[in-house]
Amino acid sequence: MATLTEAPPPLTPTAPEKKPPRKRGRLVPYWLLLPGILWLLVFFALPMIYQASTSVQTGSLEEGYKVTWHFATYWDALSEYYPQFLRSVLYAGSATILCLILGYPLAYLIAFRAGRWKNLIMILVIAPFFTSFLIRTLAWKTILADGGPVVGALNTLHVLDVTSWLGMTSGDRVLATPLAVVCGLTYNFLPFMVLPLYTSLERIDGRLHEAAGDLYAKPITTFRKVTFPLSMPGVVSGTLLTFIPAAGDYVNADLLGSTDTRMVGNVIQTQFLRILDYPTAAALSFILMAAILVMVTVYIRRSGTEDLV
Amino acid sequence: MTNDTSGDVRLSGISKTYGSFTAVHPLDLTVPQGSFFALLGASGCGKTTTLRMIAGLEEPSSGTVHLGEQDVTALPPYKRPVNTVFQSYALFPHLDIFENVAFGLRRRGIKSVKKQVEDMLDLVQLGEQARKKPHQLSGGQQQRVAVARALINHPKVLLLDEPLGALDLKLRRQMQLELKRIQTEVGITFVHVTHDQEEAMTMADTVAVMNAGRVEQLGSPTDLYENPRTTFVANFLGTSNFIEAEVDSKSGDDIVLKAGGGKLVLPEARCSAPTATGGKVLVGVRPEKISLTPADDAGDIPEGRNRITGKIADSSFIGVSTQYVVDSPVCSEFEVYAQNIDRDARLVPGAEVVLHWNPAHTFGLDAAQSLLAGTTGSAGIQEEAAV
Amino acid sequence: MTFVNWLKRNLVVIAGLLTLAYLLLPNVVVTVFSFNKPKGRFNYEWQEFSTAAWQDPCGVSDLCGSLSVSLQIAFWATLGATLLGTMIAFALVRYRFRARGAVNSLIFLPMAMPEVVMAASLLTLFLNMGAQLGFWTILIAHIMFCLSFVVTAVKARVMSMDPRLEQAAQDLYAGPFQTFVRVTLPIAAPGIAAGAMLAFALSFDDFIITNFNAGSTVTFPMFVWGSAQRGTPVQINVIGTAMFVVAVLFVLASMAISNRRNKQKA
């Protein structure tokens, strides 16, 4: 286009193209998707297939493995490691519930009550990510140390009596008990609960609270009938984002637990990286994946929130 | 108006379908250079789609768009000498007012834009605000930025998509006059999309009333109001009363109709329905054309006026006028607006009255259509666009 | 009575702050113990104050090397995942195409999969392909699991963007490329930045997937893991504290800058 300083020249459009009418880049989306989707197909989907095939192979490291459709591996793995599976579900479930109970007030605080402190609190929730979670998990070893102030306080308040009656602790120790593992899981995945909760709470129009109050709802009723139902998408994605990684985690069980608190993640890790029994490890991993997919699907269906992403 | 036709917009057989939904049925329309043209209709009637096809933001499913002599159907929006004032303005939030206005010039490779932009901002009285971001301006100011941003490019045609929809009533009135002034000043063809009949009538030289993807009627605001050709137009522009009548005879240029035992006269030129004897015709009349006389004084009504008897069901005083609802044998809920000049104390609910009007104010419509088309709540209004 | 009322009204605030304290307690411990002078190999019990570790953060062999490996991987993984993820996000929001549902599932699944499953299956793939485990396999894995999170972050931003802005640009003579560079990208930038920051944090802090696919390469989390078995040097607390402080300062500074910019314009 010519460079003029005064009134721009009337545009002289080029002659229109012949019919058929222009296709405004119908291939564009496919080009945009191609690299990323290819990446996921090769490094996410394809490995799943490899793993499925590995799980029905037999052989040994020295002689190599062959697909022999040996489904017995699944049965063997399940019958040997079902306690670890149950423990994973139990620990991850408890941690998820604790995260919801602890995380909701914090998310609510950030969304409605924090005022000018909102950004600071947000930063404080996210910033610990930058201190490696392993270092932070190790810090729990100090916090929950035998004879330390936390354990002492729990002992004085007779909390430990209750938890040991529940089988969560033994004696006056917290470290190396299920309680320590659940505590670590809760701590580690709490931000994954708080952030989606905050996002969906923040979308709620503050006037709805006033309207509910105006219509004779007490604060607690307002919460039950208005706030909580409207925050359901956050509750659903928060619980999923907590439960899924917690169920597969082995770091907390390893660092804060004992051999009696081993979860399925620990088994997979040991089988894969130490014992090198690939078929069993693959079968365990496949069962874990299937179990979680089934649970997630049922959960999403029942809670009626289909669009999580 | 000039004889220059380079700013004509000519749509021939243009249509738009989304799957099985037809947003715009094949449409022929010519907007002459320099005119202020309004596309009026309820949401979902296809008016915005039509506008977007002129802008190039929507590909027509069939037909062509010409600007002057040039076929622009296949041109993308950024190659068309047409600019748009978008609904809710679509000002770029990351650029300040100056850069928003300069955007089009810069994209066309014009280097020194400063003077032009400043002149333009002065024209819309926003010279002081040049370095503010759009969200720091009021609705009315944003609207003026949107107009400035489009006009600075000297388009052949300016398209306005509900440009005043987000403003409050008072500001809207003010901007209507402002836009009309700018249009007269720059002499560019304006195509204006609106659902507000008053806005269309105030501003436009020519109005096309659209309904369900079709143009129902096209004409000057007066013509559309005084002589609607469908019940949709009659109801959408203002209020109309309808009487179902039967053609009885013809006398000269007039048609005589039977309705509920009485006779009504309708000028044949104002009837858009077939007028074979015995055929049904909808007789329409606007509420403000009707006079009310208490039944006792019926003798005082001059000869030659259409008359109907009834009983006042309701009346509401609204300052300049009083609005009556009258029950009559030929039409329940007849609306009558009477200027508050000499108020007759006898005109209260329950009173027997005669309604009468000049036959020249009567219009005749095809009886084979819904009486409610174009009223709020009718299907034509409720239909939502798939856009 | 007034105290009870005050308590009632602020119960949620108190509970929220307690949760925040729970979240930050380990960081306090990490910071305090970065000034410890432990007896023996493990830094779990308070002995005496010392700034020795702060004066010599790289004093432990391999520690700073592993940190540098982690930072490099996080940088490239962020770059890769942000680029690929942004492209996918735009395709999903802005275009209609076939197999949309399948694409959405493929994006969602990595987020709904325990890391250990992805880690194990990816290792199976690499073993089958005979790939050399190390820097590149870690990078590949990190891009893979960061991708979905970037897509989600960018998608949210692009979805909330008024499509009329791009139409307005087109109407004002900007071609597709100009429209993208001058309008779409600047407006989507906060979403892309959020996605990139998330990717960086996820990659830098990842242990499980890395542990499976690292071969003999040692990242910072793997160094910490190893030291948890062999003995924890105070220096890892120093690094952890420093990263936390740098992250907080970085965010505060960028907020201050954007605040000031807004005020200047006003």
C-alpha cells in the first residue's frame, strides 16, 4: 500500500477469485493440532499400548519377553498386592476429604473475604510449589518427629488415643504411621483442591448471597442452598485433582510411612525400578489406571459436571 | 444526494444457512450511495447476519455482494472498503484510544497518522482521552471511539451493528442525533442494524423491516408506519388495531367492508390484500388516529367517518395523552390514544362510546396471517438466532 | 456475646488462615533448618544456628549440577509445552473440526492419570525402543505432561475473549497474520503466561515421572530423594528457601510493575 500522509486512498480490492468460494483455511485447525496431538499420541497413548502388551508378556530380563497373553499376571498381581490397592484408595480418599474440609474455607476466604490481601494469599498458596515438594515433605519428618511439640500436643489432647483406636497411629508415634502418610498427602495436594474451588467460587455473583439473605436464608442455609451447589464444578475438579495423584503417589508413603503403609505406587516403583519384573509392574499400573478411569467416569457422571477441562 | 454510485451496496440473491437453519432467505437489496439505511427487526431475524455478510465476516451461502460496480463477495473483510461499528464496540483492550483509532491506518501502511487521529478524536470530542485505555471511558465515550475508529478509514460504507444498544435511554437519544449529524457531514452510506423501531425511524432515510430471515417491507419511516403491508410491520412499528372484515362492495377508489353488522370504508390504494367481493380483509387503524365520543353524543360525529361502538374497559393517563382500551363487538381490546386537550369527564371505564376515524387512515391487510405477528411475546420475537 | 458474634462472623476467615498456616508450616521449617548445623548426616533435628550452608550453597557435590539440569529441563519443557499447548488451545476454541471429542479426551486423560502410570508406561516405551534414558527422555516426558495444563490455561483465556475483537481487526484491514500478532496474541498473553508458569513449576518440581525415565541423569528433586536415603545436607534447605523467596519476589515485582503501568496510563 502506498504511503500517503493525507486521507488514505480508497481501497482498490483485487479482482475476486473465481468460484468456488474461498475456503478460509479449513486445514488450519489440523495444522495447529498436529504437533501437540502427535506428541501426546506417541508419548502418552502409545506407551499405554506398550504397557498393556508388556503386562501379558512372559519371559525374563536375560532371555527377553514375549507376548503370551498371560493374563494370570493380573490375577497374581491382584491377589498379592490387594492390600496396597485398598490402602491407596483409603489413604487417597481420606486425604481428599481432608483437603476438601481444609481447602474450602481457604478458597472461600480468598474469593470473598480477603479484600486487598487476595493476591498475597494466592501467591502464598502457589509459591511453595517452587520449594521442591520433596524438601517440604521431608520437613514433615521434623514437624512430626517423635517427642516433638506437635506429637506432644496431640498426645496431651488425647487425639492420638482416638487415632490409634482407629488404627491410624500406634503408641505415641505419628511418624511411620498411616496418619503421617495421610497428613503428607493432604498437605501435598491441598493447593490442587484450593485453586479449582477458588475459581468456581469466584465466579459466583456476590449479590446471590445478598439475595439469599434477603429471602430469609440464614448464612448457613445460604451456604448449603446457594454457595455450595454453585461451587460444585470446583468441588468435582478439586477432588479429582487431589484423589488421582494421591492414589498413585509413593513419595509420602516412602518418606513418612513404613513398610506397613506401602501403597500401590510403591509396589509399581519397586517392581519396575528395583525388581525389574516388568509384566507384574505393567499389570499393576494398568489395573490402577483402569480403576481410576472407572471411578472418575462414574464420579463425573453422577455429579453431572461433564466439562472439567 | 449525488449520482456517484461507488458507495451503493447491492445484495443480489444473498442468503445464509447454518445446517438446516436458514438465517437469511435469498434477499435482494440496494442501498443507494449516501443514504442512511436501517435494518430493523427482532433478535434472530437475520439482520446482523446480513450486515456481517456485507462486512465480509460471514460467507453468504448464495448470492453476491456488490459495492458500487465491484463484486466483493469473495473478498475477506480486511480487503473490503467497508468498516464496522461493532455491537458493544469491540475496542482493543490492550491498546489506548489513540492506537485504537490509528489501527486501521497503520494496517494500511500509513506512517504519519498523528494528525489524522487527533483530528478524528477532536471530531468526536475525545482529544483529551487519547492515552486512556478503553475500560477507563464511559459507555458513550467508548461508542464514539468505535465510530471514530471506523470513520477514520474513509470507508465507502459504514456498518453499524446495534451501536447504541449498550447505552442508557438519554444517551441513546443524544447519540442518535450525533450519528445522524456525522452521517450528513461525511456523506458516507450508513447501514444500521437495530431492534429499536424508534431508533430506526429517527435516524434512517430508508428502513427495511426484517422477520425470520426475510425483508417484510422496505420504505421510508413514514411510509412503513402509515401504510404497513403485513401485520408484523403494523405491530412491530408502533401499535395497531385490527378488525376482521368482509369485502362488501366498491365505490370509486374505496372498498366498503362489512364488520360486525357495521360498514367500514378503506381506500383501495391502502389495501395490500386481494379485494374480491366476499373475501376477508384485516382492517387496521393506529390508536392515535381514533377519536372517542360518548354514545350519547353519537349524533355529533361528522358523516363519512368509520365508526364502531364499544365500551371503555380501561384507561390510563400518561401525561401527553390518555390511553384507552375499548371492548367492541368487532375487536376486543381496541387501543385508542387521545391527546389530553379537552378531556371529557364522561370517558371513564364502563362508559359506552363510539370510536370513529377518517377512512383515509385505514389500511387493509391480508387476513391469512397472525394478528399477533411482531408483538412482544409472539413467535417472531422469541425466535433466537443460531449465531 | 459480642466476641461470640465476632467469632461466628469470622469463623470462615479463621479456618482459612489455619489452612494457610498448615500450607506454609513446612516452608517455615525448611527456612529455619537452612540455618541449622546438624550433627550427623540428617538435618531433622535442631542443633545450633549457623549460616555456613548459605555461604556455600554449592558445597555439596552434584547439588548445583542437579539444580542446573532441572532448570534447563524446566526451561525447554516450558517452551515446548507452551508452544504446542497454545496451538492446541487456539484450534479447540477457534475452529470447528472433526474428532474434537477425541482431541478433548486426549488432552484430559494425562491430567486424570496417576503420574506413576504415565511414568511406568513411558519407561516401557523407551525400553522397547531401546532409547538412551537421560536428559532427552526427561524432556520428552515433561513436555508431555505439561502440555494438557497449558492447553487448559490458555483455553480458558481464549474462550473468554470476545471474538468480535478479531473481527474488528479484520474489518480494520489487518490480515490473518496481523490480526494474530496485533490483537489475538497480546490479549491471550496472560493466559499463555499463566500456562507457561504452571508448566515451569510442574516440570521443575516433578519427581515421579523423572525418577522412572532419567537413567543416570540427576535432577534436583532426584538429588533430594537420594539424599533422603543417604543423608540430607543443609544446602537443599538453602536452595528450597531461595527458590521460594525468588518466586514470591518475582510475582510481587511483576505485579508492582503492572500496577505502576496502569497508574501511569490513567
